[in-house]
Amino acid sequence: MGIHDRGYYRDDGTPGALGASPERFRFRGFSAWSVTTWLIVVNVAVHLLANLVPALHLYEFGHLSTYFAYNRLEVWRLVTFQFLHSHTSLLHLGFNMIGLWIFGGIVEEALGRRKYLAFYLVCGIFGGLLFLVLNLAGILLHANIPGVLFEDPRTPLIGASAGVFGVIMACAYIAPNMMVNLLFPPVSLTMKMLAYIYFGIALFNVLVGGSNAGGDAAHVGGALAGAFFVRNSHLLLDFFDVLGDSRKKQGGSRAGRRGKKADRAAQKRASAEAEIDRILAKVKDEGLMSLSEREKKLLAKDTERKRGGGG
């Protein structure tokens, strides 16, 4: 597979902008859609429905807050809040969906559809849980302590940001050296550096109690969950067990261990392919002479493997 075949390589041939391949969005029947595509479609549909049919009260019944989730044990809100976005600005929805569109395909390819969906939802849930814990701590302690959210228990939390932050952290693990070209500011960063910067900004804002500290608490929770579960994705096998017993399907713990090894192998392959993509992009932009000895060896090894029928 060459660099132009990758979903995170733009059609115009420029590397690192991480634009998802239009092929993923070409209509080939609903069953052919990726999970990332479905998540984007559902988020947009819910946003339109909530704003065009306000009588449904989707915001009222779906947002997350300490009062409803803790006092009234309405635990479903840990999932529903992830599909609601600000009705006063399209930027909230737009930035989250762009982030999911850009990075989601890489993580989905590494984890597989079922695990990826579980991963995304779990990251959102952990983001919501951290928001609740810090909000509850602030209310109970009655003090402005760094890191706690001294706010009203009815303060709402909405948005897909926690899940998207988890996806970004996972992408940084799968393809840490992949280059990302930002439009604003116009700089190039490695995927790992980009993820750490985003995480650091969110964590700092929580600690100083800045504006939207509650939202950033969810970002931090989602990012931490993403960093953990992408390294332990076998734990996601049980997520949908309300629909059936995954352990029977997997043949018990041995299959679980095999699944974990397969996950690690897939992630390693994805990381190696991303590194080859980066080298090919460098050759295209700067020429073969710009490569280091290590990069030349990696490219030669990959070429030899493909000539030998290794794919």
C-alpha cells in the first residue's frame, strides 16, 4: 500500500493534514460506512433534531450534571451527553466532528469496528466521570482547591470532546511520529507532540479553574482513558456484553490473550506504516538526499518486503 492509498493522506498529495479519504464517505450502502462516519452522522442528526424539534427536550433529558447523574442516578446521561452540542454555536459541533473525521479512521483501523466504538464511548464516559468527581468534590469541600470544580450541581456537560480527546491520544500511540500540519497556527508537529499539547492545555485550565474548566475536565478524563485503553484494548471486549456473552464467542481467556497480541501487532503495523508514509512524504517534498541513514534503511526494508510479496 502506497502513501496515496492511505486515508490520512490528502487527495492533493500533501502529507500530514490527515484528511480522511473521501472514499470513506462515498455512498456504498449503510453497512459499508465506517464507525467514524456513523458517529459523525448521528451527532449531526441529533444536533439538527434537538434544534429543529425543541419539543423533544433532548438537551433536558440528555445532558450530564451531578444533580441528575449522582443525585437521581440517571446513569444513561454518561452516554447521551456525548451526542449533544451547543445550540448557540456550530463551532462546538464542527470542531469535534472535524477532529473525529481526521483522527478517527486511524484508530478504527487499528482497533477494528467493534472495539473502536466501545473505545470511543468509554473515553466519553470516563470524561463525564471525571467531570462529576471534580464537581462533586468542589461542592462537598466548599473551597476553591486547584483541580476541583466549585460549581452548581446542575451545571450541564455536553459534547463529544471527551471521546475525541481519547481518539487523539490513541492516534498518538498508534502513529506517534506521523506529521500533522496545522492550519492555525501554520506549524507542523508530530502526532505525539500535538496530543500532549492538547492534553497539557486542558489539564492546565482545570488546575487554574479557567473558563470552561468543566469541559476541560471531561477532555482530561477522555484523554487519560484513551491513553490507557488503546494499550489495553482487550478490556473493551466486554463492553457490549449486554447484547451477548463475548467471552463465549472469544473462547475464554486464551482467546482474549490472543486478541490482545493481535491488537498489539495491528497497532505496531499501523505505526510502522505511518512512519513509512512520513518518509515517503519527506522524499516527495525534499528529495531522497534529505533522508537520514535510518530513514533510508527503513524505506529500503519496506521496499524489499513488498517486492518479496509481503504486501
